[in-house]
Amino acid sequence: MSAKKTLSRGKIPVEQTWNLKDLFETEDAWKTEMEGLRKEIETVTRYKGRLAESPGTLLDCLLAQDALNERVMRVTAFAHLRQSEDGSDPVNQSNSARVGGLLSEISAQTSIIKSEILELDKETVDKYIQEKPELEEFRKNLMDVLETKPHKLSPEAEEVLAAFSEIHQAPFMIYERSKTSDMRFSSFTVKGGMECPLTFNSFPAYEGSPDTEVRRKAYESFTETLEQYKHTYAATYATEVKKQVTEARLRNYESVTDMLLHEQEVSQKMYHNQLDTIQSELAPHMRRFAKLKQRMLGLETMRFCDLKAPLDPEFDPPMTYDEACSLILDSLQIMGPEYMEIMEQGVRNRWVDRADNVGKRSGAFCSSPYGVHPYILLTWHDSMRDAFTLAHELGHAGHFALAGRYQKISNTRPSRYFIEAPSTMNEMLLSRHILDQPNDDRMRRWVILQSLGTYYHNFVTHILEGELQRRIYELADNGTPVTAQILCEQKSDLLSDFWGDSVEIDEGASLTWMRQPHYYMGLYPYTYSAGLTASTAAAQMIQEEGQPAVDRWLSALKAGGTMKPLQLMQQAGVNMSTPEPIQQAVAYVGSLVDELEKSF
């Protein structure tokens, strides 16, 4: 007896895949557009040396840059999505590299525009906006650029740095290419002679298996392969960190963290509030949860690989994709017709790639090329858990579809500090919708456990990734080389600090820094917790106030990137300038653990 074999991409039913023809009808059409873009760079660079001429010239340049960026985004998205659906395909690898070269070329040639904006001052920009009101839509972007003035390099240096953009992306590209194309995991055999194949994509399903033997053997096989790659991956990540340290020093930032937070428009206080408050106040609740799980599962030792085991092993609600779509749509009705139209299109018009095939990127994401529609990648396992992943990514889709509808391309993306709020809001609404239905005790417990899974993902997994980043950046700023030994030691220490004696932290646990791509995305991991903090507070307001709270939330989504994150969350009714919303969210997690303890 053997488990289902992972198929090649060509054997996947088309209805399980996304429709990239909405981006480009054919690959030849994509190639034609990509080559044509090189000729279009001149539509922006012709303004070189002229931005101070008049407000009209500045406006024309910014509009031309938006038009070019929209076309570049579509070309880039097509190659990225192809590479994500099957990273083992040499054509996809080649096309991804070609796009990287194009982006580097465009970035280098158009970097002069930012340099020339930096030559202006606030008074001049204000005057230009008064004289040319159409510039008002670009006010925040212009002011954001001017705020970087103390950290600018010479125009020539900026152009050289931009020319190396493809090289700067190399650590992430190497990491992703290795995961999807080179890394192979040994299958393992369990009782009854069943052979279980293992891939990066299938490991999360084994992690959540109710069978302790399956869970632990999958973990052993998975970590055995990670161990073989740890020095290469450490060198890859060290290169990423060194790149950031070097740029921070070139730009006269006090540290890498200062540079990356400046980009997010987040203060040191807001950043440390998230990391410190959650780790100190959440740890006792999660230790109780681990102890409860150990007792209910009858485990002599609670190992790190047991943390995602289902607490009620015999209850794992199955769910088809169509069933999940109907459930999600029902749960989001409170968001109103405009939002629901986007959700309907998302699940019915092949925005979603849910197949499990060789070479497919692990995890889930939503890509939102401007002027087209979002695309969602995940791997469907016919589990109700997948419904929450889909709801999460649809939250991103709804956010960027609305932002794209109401804002120019240069105003669509808010700070990463807010990015995960719309996605986790959808999860909160889905959870509460299910809990509001007539449920037996087991289903209610399952949904509470699923909610805890969301908080575990954002408040534990990602906050501890953020803590590792905080430690590694501090070490790197002080000149300590980033090695596999340092990464494993730091990861092991912070896991031990958080879990105490409630969980056995083995060598495999110390390798979890190898699993996530977020380390190559700046200070991304901790922002998951900021988003969930905001959505927890806003979801509570929606439950208590109804339509006024929904209206505030939708206005924040439509605002896109026109506000700084603190203002954006205030628009949604949440004040993130203090630790209070974080403490309230952590207390809510504690209440979920309380209810579980009483139910068993």
C-alpha cells in the first residue's frame, strides 16, 4: 500500500490551476511585452534633469512612471506565478531570470527620478501641488521620498546600486530555487508497510497528522534533509544580512533595523512593543496550551514536532474546495456587496491555484498585479483547515482589489505593518461565522483550535522569526559573522525561552530558520502579529457595532498606501501607538485556552 503520488504540473486538472491568460494570452505575448518594455523606459528617463522645471513636468513624469510600472508589474507577475507553480521547469527558471535582468535594467535607468525628487524641498513640493492640484494624489509618495533625504547617496551611486538590484535579489532566488528544484526528502514507512512520500509542500500536512508515528517520522526525514543544507542556507542568508548591513552603513542609518523600519514607516517603539509584549505575555498561555495538548494526546514527552498535532485526533473535518468557497462567502456577507463581488470572482473565476504538483512553491500567497486581478497560490488537502488558508489569502485579494480600484498604482500598497490585517480579518469572520452556527461540542472545540492555530502562526511562529531577526541583525551590526552554528544556537535559545519546560526543543527545532522565505523580505515576520492585533480589535468592533465598524474597515482597505500605518489603523478604529491592543489580543488568546481547558 502506498500514498498518493505527487503529480507533475502537466497532469494537473485545469480547474485546479489559475488562469494566467488574464495576464497574457500566451507566453509569446508575454515575451513580446517584456522586450517592448525596454523601449518604454525612455518614457520616464526623458524627464531626466527636468523635474524642477515646473509642476506640470513633475506630474507628467510621475504619471509616466506609473504607466511603466503597471506594465512591468504584469510582466513580473506572469514570470513569478509561472515559477511558483513549477520551479523545477527550466523554462520557468529561465524566464524568471530574464525578468530579473529586465527589472535591474529598469531600476538602474529610472533611479535618477527619485534622486531628482530628493533635490527638491518640501516648500517647493507644496507649491507645486498648489499650482497643479493633480499632484495631490502623489503627495504622500513625494513626502516619503523627501524623508529619506538624510540617507540618500549621490545620483551616480544610486544608479550603480540600482543596477545591482538583480544581484541583490540573488540570496532569495537561490534559497527558493534550492527548495523547489534541488531539495529532495526521503520517504518514510509507517505501520502496515505504508510508504509516505515527502516534499516541502506535503510536510505541513504530516505536521498536523493525528498519528504520532507519522508526525515524528516525517519530522525526522524532513530535518535530516534540512541538516544537509544548513551551511549552504546559512551562507545564503548571511549574504542577505551582509547586503543589508552594508546598505544601512552606506546610507548612514544607525542600524539595519533602523533602515528597515524607516521603509515600513514604523517606529522603534511600535516594533519592540510587538516583539516584547507578545513574547512575555503570550508565553504562559501557550505553555498551558502545550501542556493540555500533551495530556490529551497521552504523550510522555511534548516534542517540538508535536505542537501542531490535532488536540482531538479523531476529529478533522474534511472539506472540498467548493464547500469551502460556499462557507467562506457566507461568512463574509457582512462586508457588503462590493467586497462580496470580489470574493465571488476570486473563488469562481480561477484566481486560485490549489494543485499539489512537483516543483510547486510551498506555503500560500496572494499576488495582485495592478489592473488585472489578484492570484492566489495554496495547496489543497481537502481539509477544513484549507478553508481558513483560502479565506486568509482572499483577504489579501479583497484588500488589493479595492485599493487598485480606488488608488493609482503608486498608492496601492500600504506599509507591511498593515498588510496582514485584511487577511486575518477574513479568518476572524470565518471563525465567528462557524461558531454562530448550531455546533456540537467537538466542532466548537475544533474551531477554537483553528483560531488558536491562526494566533500560533502569527503570534508564535512569526513573532519568534521576528525575534531571531532582531538578534541576528544586532549581532551582524556588531560584526559577528552569521553562520549555521549561530543561527541554530539563537533559534534554539529563543524557542527554549518561549516554551520553557513545556516543550522539548531538539536539534530539528533549531533548523526551523531554514523553512520560511520571510527572512529575505526585510522585517516582515513580526508584521504578521501587528496585522492580527489590528484585525482582532476591528473584528470585535464589527461584532459590537456592525455597519459603522465595517465602513471604517473598508475605508482603510480602499485607502491603500495613502496613509502611514499608524494612521491607517486609526482609520480602521485601532490605536497601535500603545501596547494596549496587543495586550487585549493576547488576553483573547488566553480566553480561548481557558475555554479549551474547561471543555476537556
